[in-house]
Amino acid sequence: MVLTALRGAVAFLTRLPVGTDERAWDAFRRRPYAFPLAGYGVGLLAGLPLLVPVPAPTTAALYVVAVYLVTGVAHADGLADLGDAAAVHGGPDERRAAMTDTTVGVGAVLAVGVALLGLGLGALALARIPPPQVLGLAVAAEVSAKLSMATLAGLGEPSHEGLGAQVLGTSPGGVALAVGVAAPAALFAWPTPAALAAVGAGPVVALVLQRWARANLGGVGGDVLGASNELARVLALHAGVVVWTLS
């Protein structure tokens, strides 16, 4: 069942051609630990360009490209929708309406633009860290991003019916198990605690987004899940780099 849940997670979180079916989807949505478990492989694939012996700016650009080649843009689209919702002056109904509007607003452009800038600058700093810790931090950041989604899946209340509602509402115990699955990634920059800081960023993003979404959207939906993945990756990279630099 673990492998079935992992296959469902990889199909949901990436563009990798693993194939999926109702059994894999059902196993995945009931097991939040599959989020960070998939993050190990995703982080490894996305982080491989960081080992290429080219100038740091080129390495950073290759990393950003690799991230979206592996994961696709579905979660970035969630961040864009959340940016539009945040720009609306109104209640939860008006904000959710903005999220379903196909028009791309300034909130979406700003949210995605700032996230990409943060990701690129984080990757530039990361590229200056020697191997194998550089790859370890890339994996830890991706595990952190997926742990953020798992945290929302276990603790968030759905704002409306939809794809996100099918993943939400597992249990706090499921979050604890997801934390346990993510815990080994905290050692990937040993002997510094940089990877620990990176992994810890994910739940922080999830809890902040959960509180904001409850107040402004009436709960968590698929777009909030996607946004948590994008924002947690950026915060995890920067947290890891800062702790590495200070260690």
C-alpha cells in the first residue's frame, strides 16, 4: 500500500509518467506521509543540476528550470490564484470567486514573480555550497515543500468541494507520521543544522497559510495546497542557506 500511495503522490505532484488509477489516488489521499516521501525523489531530480560544474548563476537557472520540468506548473497556478484572492477587498465569497476567474490579475503576477525571484536567489546562494551538502539541501527543501502540503492535508478544513477537499481532513496523526517520514532529510547537510531549518520551514508555511485561508477564504482548497508547496520550497531554501552560512 505504501508503494501504491507513493505512485499516487508522484502522479499528483509531478509530471513524471508513473501512471495512476483510482486505487493509487485513494491510497495517496488517505496517507499524508506520501507527500514528503515523494519529495525525496523530486528533490533529487530537481537538485541534480546543482552538481554541474558551471558558474553559479547558470547552475541556479538550471535548478529553477529542473524544478518545473519535474513538478509542472499546477502548484504555481495555485499560487497565482491565491495571489489574486489576496488582492481582492471583500469577504471569502468574493476572494474565492477571484480564484476561479480565468483572468490573470496583478495579484497573481506579483505572487508568482516574487516566488520565482525568491527561488532563483535561493538557488544562487545554494549553488555556492559544496557537494554533497548542496544536493542534500535541495532534497530537504523539496521534502519541506511536500511536508507543508501534508500539514495542510491533515489540519486544514476544506473551504469548498473540489480536488483539494478530497485530500484534506485526514488526521493530525497523519501529520505526525508525515513529520516522521520527513525527519531524515533534516540530517542531509550534516554536520550543520541547515537541512533541519529547511525541513522546519514547511510546517511554518502551512500553519500561516491555514490561518490566513480560514479567515479570508473560509478554509483550505486546492489552490492553497499548491501555494503552500511553492512558498515552502522558497522559504526552505533560504532558511537552509542562512543557517549554513551562520554555522
